[in-house]
Amino acid sequence: MQDNIKKDKIIEVKNFTAAYDDNVVIDDISFDIYRGEIFVILGGSGCGKSTLLKHIIGLYSPKAGSIKINGKDIVTANLSERLDILKNIGVTYQSGALFGSMTLMENVCVPLEEYTDFSESVRESIALMKLKLVGLGEYAHHMPSEVSGGMQKRAAMARAIVLNPDILFLDEPSAGLDPITGDSIDNLILRLANEVGITCVMVSHELPSIYKVADRVIMLDKARKKIVAEGKPAELRDSSTDTWVRNFFNRISE
């Protein structure tokens, strides 16, 4: 965690259990995320990384437990309270999820049209500012099909932060990108956290990216259905007492 991060909790997950019908995926876990940090959820395939993320942002209801964002429980919130919570978070998905029939600027304007009464010119000015922040100002009027995969992901990040959220959730932001483009996404995440002050919560299994950006990680295990490690990735790689955790971070197959 960076030295300038105040350790106040922005997300609190307590006694959380996720299940699909009778199939428990994650069983009774608790953790906190602090304001201003880059926090990574990782683990092997099928361990529940994306499931946990989808529960935190309110797409699913847990089998048990609470999820508080800025002190408000998204699990028990009514519709009005939930909308207030959701206005303070941004989400990017693995594919980028841009609307293919809209320009990058029009994509970024969508949340502004939904949640504000700004005029069209003001919406476009804000959208252009966010696109410039992610290095896409000159591509504002391009269609998603006219730009690269990495640029699509950056445009999705601009859309996710257009309402100035406290928290940005990123699902596999570097997946499917070449190493250089992936590194540019990592640099953008660091910039959003360190310069803009956004708390970033990231699902990833890309170890180079995790070592570069993560202040702290939690590691889920499919078999144990628990958090099996928590801390700084380099420390877990070098010092974990759990053989499976050390092997994961050192890319050693059993």
C-alpha cells in the first residue's frame, strides 16, 4: 500500500458465502478494502474471482453475509439506496463491452445521459476530458471497430470513471492484450489510483500486472472455497507458508 493511503475502509465484506443453488463456490470469507489502494482478487480457474466481483457490485445476492460500500450494505439496500451506491462505482468488463454502434465519445456519454441533467455540449466536454485522461482524445469520434483492443479497454475505463466514482472495478483488464499494451493498461490503472485517487479493485491472474500494480491481494482457492492468502504479492511469492500459494506466484506446476 502506498504511504499516502489512509487506512479507512471503503469496502467491507463480512462472512460472505456465494452459491449457485446448492453448489457453494465461496464459503464464509471476510476482508476489507481501503480507500485509495489497488486491490487484486486472484486465484486459479474456477475459484470464484469473477463471482465475488459480481456480488460486490450488486449483480448477485450472496447466500450469506454483508457487503458494505462506503458504509452502506448493498445486500440489504432498497432500490433508491442501491442506486446511490452504484453511482459511486465504475465497472469495466473483460471484453470492454462498448456499444458497437456508438462512437467512443457517445459510449462515454451514456452514464451522463442516464444519471445527470447536463446539456449535450456539457456531456460531450466531460466525455472528451475523460478520453484525454486515458490517452484517447483524438479518437473521440472513432467507432470501437476502428480502434485496437487495448484502446477499447481504455475507452471502457473512461466510461467507467465519467461520473467520478470512488471505486473502479476491473475484470481482467489485461486479458487478451500483448505485453506492451497490457503494460500501458497497468500504467493507466496506477495513474488513476495515484493521481486521481480512485480505489481500484481488480480481478486478474496476470502475474506481471499483479506485481506491478497491486498494493494488496487476496487469493481464492477452488478446493478450499476460502481466502488462502492475503498480502503483498512479492511477499506471498517469497514467504508464504502455503506451498500452493508459493507455486502459483512462482509459476510452478505441481
